[in-house]
Amino acid sequence: MIIDIFNHCFPSKYLKEVAKTKRVEPALAYMQYEPEPAPERADFWNPATRIKVMDKFGIDIQVVNLAMAPFVLPPLEPLALNKLANDGIVEEFVNKYPERFVGLATLTSLTGEALDELDRCIRDLGLKGVQIFTNVNGKPLDSPEFLPFYEKMAKYDLPILIHPTSMNVVEDTNPWASKYGISLNWPYYSSNAMGMLVYGGVLQKYPNLKVVIHHLGGMIPFYGVRIWGWARTRLTSLGYDPIDYFKMFYADTATNGSVSAMKCGYDFFGPEHVVFATDYPYNVIGPPTYIGLSETVKSVKELAIPENEKQMIFEGNARRLLKMK
């Protein structure tokens, strides 16, 4: 069995509400803001379309979350959008196809009423974890006001999935940084967020937190030895070895099928902390080929590791994290 743990969707009821604003939001603009979701983008909003694609590539279960939630879409309130999306994932995906989809909440704030929404999502809606972003309205993830969120997730013992998002720092100071859409800033943001949780002491305070980093941990696996050396020589006052905490993260396989990247991540995090993901429908080079999907499955199968460890990556680790039967 294959469980794809990090996928994105736009529930149709969410899209219809966002369309009313008639704003051009980069993460949503290609959805065309029509009264009805665009058929050519059915991969995002139609669960039946997704199931056909899953069947084609042997993916049994998708774990779905909101695709790049906008932080601000006036006059709509971010929390109201979060609620709409979280309800939509349950109603349109999980409840209709419970054997094929597992849902995650999405939060764009981690304080105040957002914590009530977290409780509602897990206790009432039955969602199996939460997606957050590499910063919260420009604030780093180790900000003291976010500690109650981490405390809740530690008690729930369900995963936090972190998706990279811009702080509009690199782009504002270097307008050419993303000129060709290479998006090298995203692995940096993911890596920096991991550093915030490690050096900020969040993982030390809540050692049972289950945190999944998108795109196989960004830059961290490649620079692991350098991080270790720098930490040992310049941060000995921490009282702990940071590299041990970096290895506590879980990393997904959404690298578009690079076997070399997969091996690098596997060597750093170990077989118990790598989970299968394709980032569908993003970065898959869509129909009719879906190269990203086929190559990601293939890259795990081609790893020169024991078959039982491949099974852990494809299914076992995700099942354990999400408390699936």
C-alpha cells in the first residue's frame, strides 16, 4: 500500500467564496475566479478526478490539505477561510471517499481563536493533523506566543506539516531572486523554519512533537554535516546537540523523483523518519503523463535499501503518524 502524505486541494465551496473577492492572488489566480471551479483544474477540487490519477499510479490513500492558503484576502477573514476550507476537505473528500482520503486542517494563525479551530478540526471533524507555514504573518515559528499551539499538538500527538511560504523579504530586496520562477527560496524557508524550532528550543520543550517538513527537509540533509560542525563550535551554550533535534523531523519524498536527493534525505533522517509524498497536483507535470507522480514512486522503489524500509516509507511511517488503523 502507498499513502501519499502531503497533497493539496481547493475544496469547491472554498473556491466559490474566494471567487467573490475577484482579487488576483498569486496562489489562486490560475483557478480563474469563475463562479464554478474550472474543469481543467479538476485535479485540485474534484476527488473523483484525483482517485483516477491515484489508481493509475498505485497510490491507495491521499492525505489532503489546503493548497497554499492565502493569509489575507479582504474582505474575507483568514480564520473564516480556514474554517471553510477545513469543512470542505471533510465534506467533499473525506466523507465521500473515506477509504481514499485522510484530511488535515490548515491554520494561518497559531494563536487565539485559531486554537479553538484546531480543537474543532481534531475533535469534531476528525482531521488527523494540521498544516502550518514556515512563518505566521512574518513571525518566526519559535515566537513565544505560539507555544500553546505546540503544547496542544504535543498532547494530541498528531503531526504538524510545514509548508514553505515567502516572507516577502528576498523578493522585496532582490526583485530578480525569483525572476525565472526557480523558487530556490522555498527550500531555504523550510530549512530556516526547522532551525527556528531547533535553536529556539521548541523541540527540546516538546520532544514528542511530530513535525513533517515538505520537500525532503529542504537544505538540511545536504548541509547536515556543516550544521553539526557549526553548532558544535559556536553554539555549545545550548546544552544539547542541535543535530539530534534536526533528525527528529520527518521529511517527505516530494523531490519530483530525484533518486540522489532521496538517498541524501534517507541517509540524514533514517528510514523511520521519511514519509512518501508527491506534492500532487503541484510539480507533477500534469495530464496525461503526471511525471512527478510516476517518478516519485519509482525513485523510492529504486533506493538501494531493504524492502521493509521501503514499506515504512510508502506506508508504515504515515500510518503511525496519523494513527491510522
